Amino acid sequence: MSDYILEIKDLHASVNDVPILKGVNLSIKPGEIHAIMGPNGSGKSTLSKVIAGHPAYSLLNGDILFYGRSILKMEPDERARAGIFLAFQYPVEIPGVSNADFLRIALNARRKFRELPELSPLEFFQLITEKINLVGMKESFLSRNVNEGFSGGEKKRNEILQMALLESNLSILDETDSGLDIDALKIIAQGINTLATSTNSIVLITHYQRLLDYIIPNFVHIMSDGKIVKTGNVNLAQDLEKHGYDWIKST
Ligand SMILES: Nc1ncnc2c1ncn2[C@@H]1O[C@H](COP(=O)(O)OP(=O)(O)OP(=O)(O)O)[C@@H](O)[C@H]1O
């Protein structure tokens, strides 16, 4: 078994024949939290979607290893069941599907993969009641359709609720902090800290140093034009906040 949960090696990817990722290298060990920052359009969301297996992206070169094994041939649902979770920058609404059913079916698919017994609706209800407190959500959100009519911040909370339920090994949170009010940011950050264990890893994609006051990452990476151009600790985010991205170019 590899020492790493995730290893990305010289990853090049394109969308609609436009090259976006131009040689990304990243290694993540269990127990680590990594933050990825970078200017708009630098490829952060693309990286997260390529890891999750989004079919719109073509892989041109490189590899993605999950516990030492290439996942390139795995479908997105296989990757999710195996323990890769992506909280979307723009969570989708699914009219006609109740949030509770969606979450229970997703959880049971993951439990089946882990060779755990599926939860009955009653057992699921007991578990979800505990988990919604973690993200400060009201129970009424469970009977509504997935994200339908949810505010921006409520959609983000719902993503973290999924993360809490699925107990994924690798959780990639794409701008989960954007759209959250100050109180919600603290609640969500606290929830994420509770979910971080010595055996899983979290990748936070963010524009705001503020999030990293609440969730202290082990590493901060800066992406620019499809590559990770600088890696440091949490001080790197503070320097960036002070000096802006032009500072990176001059260092
Ligand atoms: N379908 C597409 N066709 C052409 N270009 C695309 C397509 N999808 C994404 N791109 C481009 O890929 C680049 C990287 O986008 P991506 O969303 O990964 O950036 P990002 O770093 O997450 O940006 P932000 O911080 O604004 O969310 C952008 O220039 C974007 O316009």
C-alpha cells in the first residue's frame, strides 16, 4: 500500500481541445489538509473535476494514483464509491429527487463498497439527524428536493453534509467557503475540522485566506496557468493576501 492517498504526476488535461492543466504534480498523505489557491481561470476546478473523473475533460498526459493505483480508467461513480468526494463549486439542483433519498442512496452505495450493511430509512434518519447538526442545517432541508431553491450558502452546507455522511478518504472542497455568511463559515469550518482524521485527506480550493484561519492546512499550493507554481505552509496564504498574485511572479 502506498504512503499517499493521492499522487498526481505531470498531469496535462484539456477541455474542448483547449489545454488547461499543463503539468500538475501533487502528493497527499493521510491526515493532511492541502489548500489550493490561485487566480481565476488558473485550473483549480479543472483539477478537481479531472480527479473526480468528469467526462468533459481529456487527459493528455500523466497519471492520478489513489492509494498507489491509477484511477484513470475508473468511471466517476466508481471513484466516488472508492472514497473520492468532490464538493462542487456550483452544486446542482435535482428537481424531483428528495434530499433524504439522494443522501441515503449515496451513503448506501458507499457502504456497499466498504462491505458494510446498507442502512434502512430509519437507521439512516438517526444518522443524518446527528450529521445535520455538524453543518447547522434544519431537518426540513431533508424533505426538500436536492438543492432546489436552496440559497447559495445552503447548497454549500448540503455539500458538507454529503461529505460528513460518505466518510470519503479524499474530500476535495471547491470554494465551499464562497457564499457562506460569517457565522456559517465558522460552523462549516468547525464541521470540516471534525471530519478531518489521521486517515483521510482534505483539499480546500479557496480564494480567501480567511478560511485558513479556521482550518489550518499542512500545505498551501498556488496554481497559475495550469500548474502548481509555489507550495508553502499557511504563511504563504497570508503573504498572498498582503501582496497579491503578482508577488508570486516576482518570487
Ligand atoms: N468548456 C470549456 N471550454 C473552454 N474553456 C474552458 C471550458 N471549461 C473551462 N474552461 C477554461 O479553463 C480555464 C480554467 O478554468 P477553472 O474553472 O479550472 O479555473 P479556476 O482556477 O477554478 O477559476 P476560478 O477561481 O475562477 O473558479 C478557464 O480559463 C476556463 O475558461
